[in-house]
Amino acid sequence: MDGANTPVKTVNVILLGPPGAGKGTQAEKLVESQGMVQLSTGDMLREAKASGTEMGNRVADVMARGELVTDEIVIGLIEEKLTSTDAKGFIFDGFPRTLAQADALGELLEKTGQSLDAVIELEVDDAILVDRIVGRAEQARAAGKPVRADDNAESLKLRLMEYYKKTAPLLGYYHAKGALQSVNAMGSIEEIAAQLADITKSLAA
Ligand code: AMP
């Protein structure tokens, strides 16, 4: 029943996929449509860089090259968010990216009395990723907006390599835990958003 007093379960999901798969775009859609809370380690790191913190300065070159920053830094950022907020219903966007981060997230959720409800893989062919990332840079440039330092062909090559070496193993890890769902992420933004909204709604039911 859909009564007003029926408690709605909050859900926590991870969006997993290579650079350019649309994790950030779709996380924003879920924030709008489901009132979920986006936790993007990429955004947190870019903010640290923009505000010139010591950590931000330390990670800037690593990010621009397209390499991963250390597990310690990103786990620290997520731990701070999870332990300092009463918000519920998280979309993890760009975290975890290594098996160590995945283990740490599991422990943090357990410690804060929460569950991981699904890991949603956004499946996209490599050729499309390159077009999307290069297109994103061109659009930003045309609009006079800042272009991400890592949105260029050279960094993208490294980012893809980092993804396949370090992040893609998480697909097997979460599959083995029975948490993995895959979505074809090559359609329109709205089509994919509708599928993700359906998945999160069914998890909350
Ligand atoms: P994103 O905005 O998710 O594409 O992240 C941009 C860059 O930030 C990545 O290429 C990495 O250098 C760094 N980064 C973001 N999230 C992580 C993470 N979970 N682990 C390691 N590095 C990360």
C-alpha cells in the first residue's frame, strides 16, 4: 500500500562505470527525482583543489594526469561525509574505485547502521566514452566555462586504463555479493534516468 504513513526505506546505491559513462549526470538526476544525496569524490577533490587546501594542491597533478589519488584520501573524504550528516539515501558517484575502497565503504556503512542496496553498472562502449569526454570539453570551452584538466585525450587514456585495472574488478566483487545490476547506458540521458529511478524505487519499496 502507498499510504502516507508507510515508511519509505532509504536506499544507498553505487554508480559504477568508466569515465564518461554518465555517473555524475545520472547522480544529479536521482537527486532531483528521488531526493537522494550525491557523494562524488571527484567533486570533493576538485573543490579541495579550487579552494587551495593542502590536500587539494597535493592531488591536483595526479588528477590532471588521470591517475587515482590514494585510497587513504578518498576514504577519509567519504568517512567525513557519512559520519557528519544525518542525510540518508546516498548515491556514491566515482567511489569506490578500488577493492580497498569497496571494503572500507562496507565497513563505514556497517558502522553507521546503513546498508548497501545496489551497485548499478553503467555500461558504455569505449568509443562512446571518448566522444562524450571530448564533447564535454568542447562544450565547456564553447560556453566559456572552465574545462576539466583531465578532459583531454591523453588523460582519458590513463583514466580508462586505471578504470580497467583497478575499478573494473569491483564488478566481480559486487556480483559475488549479489548486489550488481547493469544498465545499458548508451541511450538518452532521460531514458537512462528513468531506468535508474525505477531501480531505486523498487529497492525502496
Ligand atoms: P571523477 O570526477 O569521478 O571522474 O574523478 C576525477 C579524478 O579524481 C579521478 O580521475 C581521480 O584522479 C580522482 N578520484 C575521484 N574519485 C576517486 C576515487 N574514489 N579514488 C581515487 N581517485 C579518485
